[in-house]
Amino acid sequence: MRIKHSKYKNTGLIFELLVKQIAADTLSKKDSSAVSLIKKYFTGKTSLTREFKLYEFILKNRGVSQMKAENIVSTIIEVSRKIDTVALKKLKYNLIKEIKDNYNVEEFFAIKVRDYKPLAALYCLLEAQNALDVINPDILVSNKVTILEHLTSAPQSEEAAKDTLIEEYSKYDKDLKLLTFKILLEKFNSNYKSLLPEQKSILREFITSVSSNTRLRNIVNEELTKVATAVKELKNNVKDEVVKIKLEEVYKSIKPLSKIEKISDNHLVNLMQYYELINELKSL
């Protein structure tokens, strides 16, 4: 999944456009509706104001050290997770509606903003926090590099940005540690080309269901049931008594997860190994 930038939803960009609109209205010697919109939507302690502060912080910091820039991005990502996304979406909708009521929206969003790139990059990075689908890792890295270059005024290494993103996104679910996001970043590259279809499928589920332990547990239990059935059938067809005994032990060890059991990377590894075992036995 690719995160596309939306001018209509970029809180930081909208604020900058409203400020420019105030200047344009003032030069035209007319009352500016943009003033009341800023007062209404960008003051107080609303979700919209909280998100705007994240953009503002990026714009106000230039020429900082690499370490401080990394800390700024890390802090912004952490704070963004605590914003009420439902309330934020509603406020953005109302704000855009009022902009349309007062201005020609095409002309309004056609105004050029100096720091458009870092504002757009931050929007995409924040949107990725709430996305349920797998995000294209190249997009995440590219956006972070843009923000770091803005903050430090220095070229950035994509590999370094990738490493820190692994660290940041691994915090989503401590039980999954670094495994799922490392796999996501590799994007099933040459290291994973030999994966079986079943293995690729369960990897995608671990990545996309990382925020829903219940959904993931149900999927894992379904797969364990399939694996147990396959192992039982293979056991009945195997002639080698030693192999049959081993398969019986494997079959008995496959147990569904309880409703209170948390999913960990060990469950993923076990399923991957079960798939591999079944594939090898089928090829005999």
C-alpha cells in the first residue's frame, strides 16, 4: 500500500495556506475569513490543534544536529499515536467545508508554500501510523529522509533512515519484536523468494493484523487446524515407522491458542516450520 499525500487533509499545509490567504486578503484590502478560521480551528486543545503542533515543530526546527533530528521525528511519531483520529477527521472535514464556503478551493490550494516537501512528507509519515494495510517501506524511508534533510539541512542516508524506522515501528507490539517489520522492509526480496505461498500468506497476516491480537489469534488457530489435519493425513500415509512416530509427536504438539494467549514471533516461526515440514513430506 502506498500513502498518497492529500492537500485537503494536511493540517500543517492548510495552516500555511490560511496564513498566505490572510496576506493576500490584506493586500486586496478586504476582510479575511482566514483569520476567523485560524482562530476557530487552530487554537485550544483540540485534536486538530495537537496535530498542527507536530507540523509546526518540524517547520520551526532547522539546522539541528542529526541526533536531535532523529529525536524530533521519534517524538512526533510517538505523540501522533495518542491523537483522537475520529475527532481529528471530523474537524478536518468541517474546516475544509468552511474553506470551500469562503474561497475558491482550487485557487486556495494552488497557492505555493515554501516548505511543501517536509509538510507532505510528515503527512505521509503520520498517515502510516493509522494505516491497517501493509505500507510500502520505500515510501516510509523516503518521507523520513525528506524530514531529516529539512531538520538538519544535510543529505541523509536511506539505509540509516531504514534502520531507525525498524526501531520505531517495532514499538507497535512488543510481542512481535522486530521480526514482522524487518520482513516488511525487505518486501519479500531475494532473501525471501523461496517462501511457500502459505508462508507468505501468514507473514502478510502478521504484518497487517499487528494491531488486532484477536483477529491474528483466530487466523493462527485456523492455520493450526489446517496444519494438524495435514500432518495427520501424512502420518497415515508414511511407511517409515520412525518418521510416523515423529509425526505423531508433532501432531500432538499442535494445540490451538487460548483466548488470553498473546501472539508472539514464536507462533509465526512455528507455523513457518510446520509449512516447511508438510511441503517436504509431500515431496517424498
